[in-house]
Amino acid sequence: MNELLHVFIIEDDFRVADINREIASQVEGLTVSDMAKTGDEAMAFLRSTSHLPDLILLDMYIPDRRGLELFWEIRTQFPRVAIIMLTAATDRETISETVRGGIFDYLIKPIDFSRFTLALERFRDQWLALGDKDEWEQADIDRLFGISPPALTNLETDAPESLPKGIDQLTLDGIRKFLGASAKDGINAMEAGKAVGVSRSTARRYLEHLVASGEAKAQLNYGEIGRPERRYIPWTK
């Protein structure tokens, strides 16, 4: 895609904010435009920027706002900006209110990194799909909401599940073999990409597939300088 989608992070914990920025920045087509740690900073940015973000990653517990106050400020004043909630709140009232308020997704802390990446990719794919057609059919809308034909027509079949779109068996086997051979220290996406001859973003997609399928786990390693490194380790049986 030629045009990058801009992400704005609102998070009072700078360490968590850096992790969120790292993950969002590695999703193809997304870029993090700015970050804020208070409600006042966030609203000042949104009111003054010449380019509103396409997506906001919002922590509900912001020190200068109570509850969902900041969520409704943003939703009321900037209704076209999508919001993904990243919060420790698990109560029914909060979830119900944000869903009814039109959030794109809701992720509970501590965030599962593969689930987070999936949410970001789903937002990107939906945004691209909305700009792709002038006239829509029901099948197009079903895909937009994540409803696939197998879910509607093949519920009673015993056929084995096929690999997700964009995952081929040969590359997956190569990534899986390299991961297994590097079990002690784990691997990152760049190392995996070099090992099997694919780009870092492609290798990351395969590694996240292994995480989602339970074959691997992901962890962030903090060095003395620079961004935290996301490494993948096979699950031991």
C-alpha cells in the first residue's frame, strides 16, 4: 500500500507505550504518528494536528481523566477516528459502553502480542477494503466483518483446516525448522527471514502464525539501549 495509516498512542506508562509503538510500527502499512501520556496532551494533539490519526490505541486509565471520560471526548469530537481500547478493565459496564460507543476492538491487559497484531492487521485490511469498492455485495460485507464462507457453509464437515491466506506450507516448514534449531535463545523475525529467504515482515507473519497455533511463544527482551526486541521461542512439551 502506498499511503500509510497513522496510529496515535495514548498511554501513561512510557514502557508500555514503547512496546505498543514497536508492535504497531512492525505492521505493514501502519506508522505511529505520535504518543501522549495524559488526556490533556492527547486532546491538544488531536485539536492542533494537520493530519488526524486513522487509529487511536487508548488506555482507559489515564491520570487526568476518570473512567471513560477521555474515550467519549475523542468519540464526540473526532467521530471518524477509529479506537482500539487497551485496558485492564474487564467489567461488563465498561466493555458494553465502549462497544456501543463504536470501538474497533477491545484488548485486555496484559496484552497478548499475537492478538494485538491481529487487531492492527484487521484494522488495516478493513480500511483498505472500504476504499476498494463503490458497490458492495453481501459476500464483500461478510468478509469485512470477518465472516467467511466456510463458517457459513462447512460447519458440519470434518475436513482439516487449511492454512490461513498468505501462509504457504513450504515457507512455514522452513520457519518451523529454524525455530526448532534455535530453541535455546529463540529467534527474531529478521533472523528467520534471512534463514529462509523472505522479508522480515513475511517471517514475522509466519512466526505469529506459530504463536497463534500454540507452537511458539513470543517475548520482549530489553537491551541496554534501543527498542525492546521481540523474540520467538518454541513451546516445550
